[in-house]
Amino acid sequence: MRKGVKVTVVGGVFAVMVGGAGYGAYNLMSALGGDGGSVGSGGAAAVKTGPPSASEVKATTAKFFAAWEKGRAVTAASYTNNDAAADPVLESFGGAGHLAKVKITPGTATGATVPFTVHATVSYKGIDKPLDYTSRLTVVRGKTTGRALVDWQPGVIHPELKAGDTFVTGESENPAIEAVDRDGAVLTKEKYPSLGPILDELRAKYGDKAGGTPGIELAIKHQGEGSADTTLVTLEKGEAGKVRTTLSASAQAAAEKAVTKYSESSVVAVQPSTGQVLAVANNRDDGFNAAFLGQLAPGSTMKIISAATLIDNDITSMTGAAPCPPTATWQSQTFHNLEGLAPDEKATLADSFARSCNTAFVKFADSVKVDSLTREAQDRFGLGRDNWKTGIPSFDGSVPASGGPDTAANLIGQGQVQMSPLNMASVTATAKTGTFRQPVLVAQSLDDRQLATARGLSASTSAQLRAMMYRTATSGTAAGIMAGLGPDMGAKTGSAEVDGQSKSNSWFTGYRGDVAAAAMTQDGGHGIDAAGPIVRAVLAASG
């Protein structure tokens, strides 16, 4: 989940397409004798099959490392299964990156995978600085040549590299910044690892405005317009300009600690009274800021917006009827509740909300219009208009007007609805106060950007949502997670099924006082299994 949780999928597809194209070109070259194969009167040589042997892994790795160490990019790339993609990266390592004196030390192989360490020196205008890091590669069998080849991934050369990235050393594109929290505490990626990509984005956008001067750096230049460079080594420091954020160092520390307990997790905390982001943290293998940019079905946390839709369209109220049958069918699709949830034909909306009854909400599909949920999300909660300006790139949520089975599925946070933890934290903040305040990471006054607006909720609707979320937090599905955090609290659990995953994605959102938080854990199970404990930890730290 690199460029998104949905964006991650898109990025992955892109990488495969590029790899596939490169591999096809490579195979064409092989047919012409460019991959150690031969074409001639002697006939075709037998092509090896099956996994590479231990000796082949060792030999291929040694040849690849030797060529890389000597700066022979073309030769090193020829030992991969995608030389067209590998060559420019390796060329930039010793070229634009000015990296030399390379020493690569392999570790103990596990099957065909070899970990290794790299020690190199970046030299630029008489300044030398070391660069040390670890990575790994895997040796595979070439599909048409049978050769043992390094399976090309940009991360082989450096773990921060993604498709299309290259190395560059020189004057930094943007002056360095010193990011501080709302109280002036300095925020660094060393102390708060999740903030690394976010600090890079802040530097790219506000470095010039903050009054600093450029330094000289070795950096990874990322592909894509507006993508912030990742600094690897600072050879000569520039003057750092100060950028004040809305973050709270204590909330950020709690968020960082909480996500480390669950892989592929993200969390955001906002202040409902201002919209200011208090914490943003991710624990992901791909380094992607899914907290702000993730695009995934939010599961039953969406029922906050769905309940508001039913109330605002005079379909029902928190005390009105919302029966919870065992199953519900809409447009030939049958929906179920979580296993073990007893049916309740006399349930009110508050009952079904607190118990997270899917079928109760699905039954309202014939009472809402195709665009009812869309209009509620946009007009009341400020979602889905692609106009949020938080200070760094973010996703604004998507609630498309969907007909057919998706009209029902959207009501329970499946179908075509997509959200990020930032979106759901904002939804909870709007439910808490009745007012939509677009989340911000830096003050609007820093660049006079136009913030998104929305009508917000009526006092009655907001009061009903708070009451239902309080009930969920005290006697409903979130009671175990939220115990002891009252009295001013509320929550909603969620889980979203995803094709190809053994478990659902875990979602949870809640508020305590003037803090609202939302978390998502991919493949994390039910809302209370992973996302719930993360949100609790952040809310508990705010007390």
C-alpha cells in the first residue's frame, strides 16, 4: 500500500508493467545473443529450469556485486532479469550520485535470498562522507534463458528506492527545514520514524517559504511531479528554516508506539474544535503515508455517515426502527452480519449502530436515493470533492453515487466507498462537534491556501450521532476498547472484507474530549483486534 493503499495497488501494477516491459526487451535481446545465449547453426542450447542452485546463487551474487563495486553499471545490470530498468539506477549510483569506494559484504543466504551490507563514500567538491546501509536480493531463473539472475527490484540497490527513482548529489532542491510541534518541540525522523516522508513533503513545499538556505546532499530523486526527495547524506548543511506544525509531540509519540505493535497500520488524530492534526503515524513495509493517502473501504465505521444520511433524510432516527434480520438481500446480493450476532427485529437505529448490524443498514437501501450517501458525505462531512489542502498530499475520501448492489454495500462501508484514517478521524470530529473543519497539518496562514468547507450537521443530528457513538463505546462493539476513557467519548468499530486476504482490514474510530482518532490495519481482522488498540493508545495519551 508504493503509492497508496489503493495507490499502493496502482504503484504495484505500474512496477509490474515496467518490469514486464523490461523483461520482454531483455528476452528479445537474449534471442539475439545478448543474454549469454547463442543463435547459430549449432542449434539451441538446453535451457535450465527450476530454482537456482546454491552455487548459482553464490556465483550470480558475486558477479553482480563485483560489477557494482567497480562502477560497471551495464555489466551489473546484465546480471539482473531487467537490465533496462536496472541500468539507469546503477548508472546514477556512481554518476549523479557521486558514490565510489564501494564495498559490498554478503550475509548468509536463505535459499535464493541474500542479505548484504553496502559501504560507500559520496564525494562532491572536495567533501567526502560515508554511506552505509543494508539490503537484500533474490536470485531467480531467467524464464527464457535459464540463467540465474538477480530479480530486479529498485530496493535491491537501496531500500528507499522505488520504480523510476535515481540518486543525485548536489545542492538540495529545497532548503532544509526544522519542523516543530504546536509547542515548539523539534520533530525529527530519528525520534519519530513515521514522520520521515511527511517531513520530506513539508520541506519540498515550505522549504523556500521558511527562510532557509540550501545545503549539499546525496538524495534519492523520486519519480512523479511534486514528489519530495529523500535525503540520504548531508555533505554540507544549509540554513534550516523553521516550520511550525499542528502536531503534538506527546500524541505523536503515542501514535508511533501504538502502530509498531501491528504491521501495515496507520493512525491519525485530529482536534475536533480546530481541525488541527495532532498525530500521524504509519507502520508499513513500503513507507507509504497510508494515514493521509490510503484509499480503502472503511467497513462499518462508514455507518457514522450512513446513520447521518438516514436521520437527515427523515428516514429514521436513533430511536426509530432499524430491524436487524439474519440476512438482507438487495439487487440479488445477500448480505450477512458478523458471525454470532443475534437477530433483533425490534431494534432501533441506536441498537443496530451499537451492535454494528449490517443487515439493518442494508434494509434501508430501498429508502435512500442513489446519491443520498454521496450528498451527505460531500455537503455535511466535506468529503469526496478533491479539495482538501492539509499542507501535504492527502486523499479526501470517495463516496460515489452507486446503483445496483453497491447502493447497499456503500451503506456498510464496502462497495465503492474509499477512505483513509485521516478521512475517518475527520468524520468523527464532525460528528462530535457538528462542524466540519478541514484537517490541517500546518497553519493556513503559512501559505494562504484555501481550505475546504461544508455545511456540517444540525444540532439534532450531531447529538444523535454522539449518543449512538457513546453507546457503542460503553455497551456496544467498542466497549472493551474504550473502557475507562469516559465520560466524554464515543466510538465506532469496522472491518472491511478484501478479496485475496485471509482476514478483513481492521478499522476503528473514536473520540475522547477534544481528540478524535482513526486507525486502519490491513489484514488486521475485526475492528477491536488491531485498529481499536491503536486508537485507544492515542486517546489515552491525550487525557
